[in-house]
Amino acid sequence: MAIATRFLLGALNGLLGPIKAYATEVCRTEHQALGLSLVSTAWGIGLIIGPALGGYLALPAEKFPNVFSPDSFFGRFPYLLPCLCSSLFAVVVLVSCIWMPVFSLWAESDKKYGGLSLSSEDVGQVLSVTGISLLVYQLFVYPHINKILGPLNSSRIAAILCIPILFAYPYMTYLSGIGLSIILNIASVLKNNLGITIITSSFILQNNAVHQDQRGAAMSLFKSVAPAGASIVFSWAQKRHHAFFFPGDQMVFLLLNVIEFLGLILTFKPFMAISEQQRGRD
């Protein structure tokens, strides 16, 4: 059910791809980075609101026993309240999808399964801090980085820096308390800001590489595949905690690094053809 839901959320999301394609078309070349940054900023705001709703409104019968009885409808369905609030918010603003990284599953998993054993409030706090940092980064930092380095060099540098950060994630299970909270917040902020640099730069490159009528479809394809694929890998990793080769969640982060590295390789020749105009900008 979880995998099917994540797949449908991606497959039926007809907003993000066309919006980013449209943002490229209505902006002059020198303003494309800022236009796409504003789109990603809206996504960053969602990362603030969504995790906060999920983190603080989940399990209402346990957190607010004076308001919600354990025998009530919300007591029987402990995750209904945040979902209901999100759905109502979606109806009001006409947004049909809320994206939540696989990160949440790993962070809330028990440490014996390779997770961090964080509460829903802790996960919500980490993702909210990350969302705020993305908002600031997209508005004030990334446009200048893109102007100086160009989208191609920006994505290459961000990919190289992401690899050691992802490599360090499985070893956070050995931390606890305030140390874990600080390290996790710092790592999440760095990873997501570097990730959004790769994503936004890739969208700029992709928009310049495909025909106008293909831009929305090209951007939407992996939005449907990636969430379901990540969920399948995470579920598979839980069944191999005693494996000799990268047991448990270590395999998840290994595969993420492999994909990151392949993406980096594909930005070089002969895999990627660069136009004269794009070469001059980079």
C-alpha cells in the first residue's frame, strides 16, 4: 500500500514538471535560475508545513489525551489527523500532492533495524529546519552560485560533496541525544541544499536540451518512479540486516551514492553533449 501510494502520488502529480517548464519559458536566460529557485522555494515552504503537521498531529490520542480519547475515531486511526489536515489544506490551495522524503522512514525506524529511533516530533523538527534552510538557500544563495559557476559546474560540485555526506548517514545510528540531533540537522541541511542545487541545475540543463513540448513529460517521469523505487529499496534493506555486504540501511545509502556517482559521470563527455551557448555560460 505504501509503495503504491508513493507511486500514485508521483504519477498523478501534474503540477511540478509543467510549472518548472513554464518557469523556464517565461524567464529570460539570465533569469532562469531565479525562476526555478522560486518554484523550489514553494516546495521548501511545503517542507516546513508538511513535516510540522505530520510530526505534531500524529498519534493525537497519545499526545492530547484530554482532547482525543483512545477509543475515538482518531485514536483508532492515529495518523488520520495530519492526513486530514493536509487534505483540507490541499483543497484550499488546490495542491494535490505532499512530498515527504524516504528519510522519515529511516529516521523513525528502531536502531536495531539501522534507523535512528527518532520520534515523529524530532523528524518533523529536522525536516522543518531543512525546509527553512532550503527557503533561504533558494532565494539568496543558489542564484549567485549559478551565475558564477553555471548549472553544469554547480551540479558537479554538489554531487561530489553529497557523496561523503550520504556515506556518513548510516553511522549516525551510533550517536544519541543532543549530539545526534545537531549532527542530523547539519547533515540534512547540507544534503538537501546540495541536492536542490543538483535538481535545479539539472532542470535548467534539461529544459535547454529537450523540445518545448517534451519538457513537462521529461520532468514528470522520474517524479513517479523515484519515490516508489526508494520505498522498495528501503523495504528490501530491512530484510538483510545480517548480510555480510553492506547490511541493512547501509545498502540504501550505498545505492544512493552509486546513483549520485552515475549522475556525476553522466555530466561529462561522451555521455552529455554541451551546446556552444551552454559551454560559454559554464
